[in-house]
Amino acid sequence: MLSSWFSMNTRKVTFENDRIKADLEVTEETVLQGMRRTRLKAEASMKGETDPDRAFLAMVTYPDLMAVTTGVIKVKGKKESIQVPEGLEFDYFITLPGQF
């Protein structure tokens, strides 16, 4: 199988503050992940966001991160946990700390 001929770069990242703890894995982009990123960008461009900062985040930052990141974000003091990327909606993403 071709995938056994090479290995993808992967980094494990933990982010924690007083509100959340995120355990994530960021990988080098595959062809499928690149298509996911392109689809998220296209969806964002069709929404007609009027705020330029939100538009930039929706069309650049969010798709780039969601295409190559998997893991979980736990909200401290609650049972809530968010699966990344499928459960991390854009409106929640933009409320995360900037260091994230």
C-alpha cells in the first residue's frame, strides 16, 4: 500500500487555560483534507459575511485548522466536550482564546 511508503508529519498539541483544555493532533494535509479545506472556504464565501474579520477567519483560518486538526476540547466545570473538527462550529471557534 502506498501509504506505507511515507509518513505524514504529525504534532500533538495541548492547550489549557481556566476555561478549556484542548488535546489536539495536527497533521500534514492529505488530498482529502485539502478538499475539506477547499469546501469549507467555498461554504464561507457563499455566506456573504459583512464583517471583514469574521469573513477572513471563516474563509482562511477556520478551514485551514479544521482540515488538519482532530481531537477534543473540554469545557472545564461542565460535562461538555467538543469533538474537533466535526463538533467545532465556526461561531464557537471565534470565541476561543487567541492563543489557541
